[in-house]
Amino acid sequence: MSLSSQVIVVVLAESQGKGLEPLTAQRTKAAIPFGGKYRMIDFALANCLHSELRRVLVLTQYKSHSLVKHLRDGWSIFNPEFGEYITAVAPQMHAGNIGYSGSANAIYQNLFILKRNGAEHILVLPGDTIHRMDYGALLEQHIASGADVTLACKEQAEPTLANIPAISIDTDGRINSLHAITNAPANAVYPMGIMAVRLDVLEAELLADHAASDSRHDLVENLLPRLVANHQAHAYQFGGASGRVSQDRYFRDVHSLDDYYNANMALLESEPPLDLYQGDWTIRTYQSQNPPARTVPGRSSNEGIFINSIVGGGTVIAGGGVNNSILFTRINVEDAATVEHSILFEGVQVGENAQLRNCIVDKYVTIPAGTRIGYDAEADARRFVVSGQGIVVVPKSYEF
């Protein structure tokens, strides 16, 4: 029996992502653009595609329009006649006419969908982390071991997270205890928010969690301790020898603007930790129809140049200069303008002699001629959000 027939995937994409404001002011976290071409959710969905998992529910809630549109335009690739789908699921109001009150509650509200599809196992994934992983290897271990729940774990904790548990495991990979991260044993591993679980076990613990008046209905904080305490729980070692991903095995959670900026900038390293050009594990996304990117001389005969940068289709660098930056589609950089160490989303227009440094500029912003951003910290802070690392974030459709 194929994995696809035994497993339904649940992608959690309901998060508001407060730490990423203003990038999440008009979109959910999973829909944030990444890497000059993609959305954050594309990485989990591409892993599903390569892992031959073709029944996927994407649980949405917060400002989900752009995410739903992206799924429609870029991921309507499976045939429902064969029981295959990638479907966005908003709150169904099965828990007292309210929206999702936590990640565990989001799954609880959709138990009826999971049960009627006849799957024995559920694979739960975060839709807002950047990771490359063969879920098939995790599921094969989960089923072969007879575990009730299998958690994907890595050796290092996220430095910005204090609320995830440290996990102690036996020599056979069985989880024997959870610890506060401050009391982690030397050989502890840490959950990634990715787990395979038997549907009957998941249902029982979700019902118990729903009935608990003191629960925040969070997958890691509330549901995970129940699963480990009451059932046979195993750990799957991420990045080990199993799995069909050759080259990089990558996981990056993005909790802050600096996390986001640094994850993008890492793509520009000579040997990036995540290889977007890896031929055997490509990342699918929606692509609008754009002409090729190009450089042209400006009016003052300055040559358009870009150095060590990612440049999306339809972008024209007309006498300007771009260095160590990521430009999405349909961007214009005009004569004598400079863009350095920055991320520009779709449709940004950079006027003549403008200077941008250490910036994230959201969609459809026109930077007036001569404007300087990233050079005067006090002036930038009066107008924009500035991260702890000093990255200036210009919100979507901002008008100067």
C-alpha cells in the first residue's frame, strides 16, 4: 500500500507571524515571499510533491487571501478524480462558532475531514518554515516502528525559541521524556514542528485537549506532552542517512525580521546552505509571465549592473547598480540608483539617484528619486520599522 493512500498531510498556515510585522500586515506568515521567487509555504508543499504525498489540507485563517490565491494559481496540480488535492481549509466553526484558537485547535476543528478520508496516519507540517526534507523517510520509519507518533527532531534548538521542549531519547529512538529547554540534557534533540501520528491517537488527544479549560490548544505546548506521556512516541533524526534528498538537508524557522533577512541573504553565499538550484529536489511555485531580467545603460550612460544578486523576471536595471541583493519580479532600478544588501519585493520602483542599503521593501512601493534609506538610523526609525539588526522595512504600497 502506497504512503499516499495511508497518509493525509495537514499544513499549518494559520499563523499571524507578529514578529514579522509589517510583512504580515496584509498576509499570513506562510505567504511571505522568499528567495526572489517563492512563498514560504512552497517549501513544505514541494517536499510533499517529491515525497509522493498527494492529499494535502492547508489550514488557513489570518489574512489568507494571498495564500489561497497562490495555492490556486501555483498548486492546482493534482487530479481530484484520483483523490488527490491541495486544499485550503478556513475555520469550519465546529467548535462553538469561533475561529482557530491555536494550532492544535485548528486540527481539532477539522477532524471530521480527516476521518472521512480514510487515512490511518496524519503528517503535520509547518507551512511557515524553510526546509528541505524527504517526508517519505520519516513516514516509513514511523510505520515500520509501530510508533503512535513520530517527531522529526534536530540536534540544535532554535536560538530564538524558549518554549519548545528538549527531548530525551533511548538508544532505539523512543522518546522517554521532555525537558524545559533551560534544563536540556547534553544529548537532547529538539522538535521541528513536523510529526507523523496515528489518526485514532491524534483524535483521542485532541478531544482531551479541547476539554481542558486551562489549555492554549497549542500543538507543541499542550498536545505534544499528551502524545509523549500517553503513547509510544519515537524521534526521527533530521539530516541523517535516510531520505532521498542528496546535497543539502535544510531547516530554518523564521520568527523575526532579522531571521527572515538573514535566511534570504544566506542564499547569496558562494556555497549557500540551501541550494535553490538542486536539480533532484526542485521548489515549485507560481510564476507570472514576465520577460527576462536585463540591464541597460541609463540616460547618463551609466551601465546597469548587478553583482552577487538574485534578480527576478521582468526586472530592468537601467543605469543603476545592485549589489548583494535579492530582487523579485517587475522591479525597475533607474539611472544612478544603488541597491545594496537589500530585498525588494515585486513591483518596486527605485527612482534616479535613490540609495537603498540594508532594506526590505514590500510590494508596489515607488522610491522617489534621490531618496536615501538605510543611511540615517534616526530618520529611518521615524518612518519605518527597523529591526534589531538595523534592517529597515518599508511596508507594502507605502507612499512617500
